Amino acid sequence: MKIVIAGAGEVGSHLAKLLSREEQDIVLVDDDSSKLDAISSNYNLMTFRGSPTSFDALRNAGVENCDLFIAVTPFETRNVTSCAIAKSLGAKRTVARIDNYEYMTNDNRDFFTRLGVNSLIYPEYLAASEIVTALERNWVRHWFEIHDGEIILVGVKLRDNARLIGMQLKELAAMQHNFHVSAIKRNHETIIPRGDDYIKSNDILYFTTRRDDVNELLELCGKRHRPIKKVMIMGGSRIAVRLVKMAGERYRFKIIEISRERCLKLSEKVPDADIVCGDARDIDTLKEERISDMDAFIALTDSSETNILSCLSAKEFGVPKTIAEVENIQFISEAEGLNIGTIVNKKLLASSKIFQMLLDADSSSSKCLALADAEVAEIEVKPKSKITKAPVKDLNLSRSMTIAGLIRDGHGQLVTGNTTIQAGDHVLVFCLAGSIHKIERLFN
């Protein structure tokens, strides 16, 4: 697949790096040569210096023959314009990053379709949705469901009180249970486990299960669900605004923002939230705003380091659930190793959407979850595909992937070695980064 990415900023560069590992034909376009030079020497992709809104530049970048055009510059008007130009030149599918939720509504969607924009990505909306899920499912690190929860993938960090600590996976397989361990995150690395692997303290285990069986994991992992009502947010960002608008009726929000001008705007945009003008990095400010009475603390400043440290401080005050926006990819593994909770990264959330398109999936029903070094995808099995030729145990699947579960005739089921995948099944696949191209060959 040929993919042209317009914009070599943080999101564009990250997407280019991820997609180049998937053996795709990537061209990265930007008018800043220094950004292109920083990425071209280390990754398997081509770069082209030129304006993303220039007809000549896009022609020279090969947009006329591209399967997917992604515009992720910092300016939404530029992204929409470049998608319109790319579509007029022959791009099969276009995606634009936007910063305005109004553009996402159904009433306005047709306008962008007529312009030539097939899909819109609003990273702040994706982040807010992720945070709402984290508040609702506050005992897990990740919660990913397909087909209305027929199959659920949950990531849980194990502490010393978990009953699973010290067990081998083959011991677990011999027990009567209704889940499957799809992957383990340990010491900054995600591994696809085998029967002789042991479960250790501080592992993040990714379980596949069904909605009716989720509560079985609570006891085994030594967790309990805590009802959340009072939520403190550090930083009045666009994510904070979208979060309050999305979930304001379910929680009582208090936003601490250091900028007085921003506080005035917040009081207009989210009048139901308590707005406090102050510095949430200051311990006295946190005490004054009664942080110890909060059920959750969410750090959404522009600084990943500040967000991580603030969540650690909130934990010291006894806040049960903390959530940090960590935009520096290299910090994510370190942050997951600390006593924080949920990590939110807009680049990874945007990548999930792009991978969904990369797999040629129906975006109305299929989903993809991008982690720091792994991906989870729901894929529909095509007739006569390789994955249907034999039971799972005889397929000689790569050690970099595992089939976590499937949907058949609308019902979820776990997968064993004796399971034979059928055409029309929707299969949940967990794979390490760089393995999606292998999956495509199996399912198409």
C-alpha cells in the first residue's frame, strides 16, 4: 500500500515511523527540510520537501497513485485543503487531522465528504473518550471491546496480592477459567507468552474474555472496582474541555489551570465544572483544593514529565485513580512501571485509527488499538484465506502474534489450539509492532 503523509510534526513523524515498519510504501511531505532529515536516515521511507497545499508538490510526491493520504500538520485548515487537493489528484482515500469537534457531527460530515475528505481524526476527542473509559473501568490499564462487548481485551497491572503471581501459563491453561492471556508487558517489553512463561509481580497482563466473565479477573488480579464521583483535572486543555462535555453529568469536575485568561474561557466553555486559577504543581494548592477527597486525578498539561510527577504526588495524597497524558513515546514504558494508572497518548490513539484503515477494515464496525510496541486489531476473515486452512495449532503462526478471540454469528468466543477460523469470523489479533503486514497475508 502506498501512503503519503503530509506533515512531519510529532504525529506525522510517529505515524511514518510506525507505518514504515509495516513494510508499507511511505512518502513523508513537509516544507521544513530539518524535520525530514531527522527521520529519513533512520527509517525505511521516502521524504519530499514541499508545501502540503501545493498541487505540484503533491504530484511530485506521488499522490495520484496513493492508496491513503494522511494530512496531520498542526493546522486543520491546511489539512482539509491538502486532502481536497490530494483527492482531486487521484488519492483513493484521504484523512485529515482536525482540532474542532463541530466538524465531527453528522450534520457537518457531508460537507467534508464533498470536499474530498473521507475521514476526520480529532486526537483530543479520542483522548477524552479514552479517559472516560479509564474512569468507568478504573481497575484496568487498558479496556478494548469489539461487537458491543462480545469480546473484551483488558490490560491489568498485577501487584503482589494477585493470585496469579508465580503461576506458569500452562498451569493456568489446565484450570477451569473463561479468559485467555494474550500478552504480557514486562520491563518495558511486550511479549507474546507461551506455556512455560511465568507470571510475575508488576507485569501488565492482557486478558481476552467476555463481558459476563470480566468480574472473574477482579479477584484473580487482586483488584476491586471503585466508584468515582469527584475528579480533579490539572490543565485546562482541549482534552479537558472535551472530557467535561462528554462526561460532565457522571462526574463532578474541578479544573486547575495556571493561566487566568484560559480560566475565563473555561468558565464559558464548561460552566458546570469548578474552575480554579492556580498551579497544580504546588503542593499547597493541591491541599487547598482538597485533593485527598478526590476519587481521580487527571494530568493534562503540555509537559509529560509534569503530568507523571503530578500523578505520583496525587497517589501520595491517597487518590485511588490517576491518569496522565504522556506524549513522549519514550516515557510511556517508564510511566507504566510507576504507580500511576492509565497513560493517554494522542499519537497512539491517532495511530489506532490509521492502522484500522491500513487493514482495509470497515471503520463502522472494526477497531484497532495501538500500544507503544504492539497493536490489537479486529479483522474480518475473507473466504479462502490462509487462516481458515487448519486449526490454530497447525497454522505455524509467528511468535510475534496471537489470536485472542473471535466473533462468530454475532457471539464472542475464546480461541484454543483446536479452533478452526472460518470465513466471515471477526478475529481479535494481538501482535507486536511491525507485524501487521504478516496478518494481512493470513486474513486476505
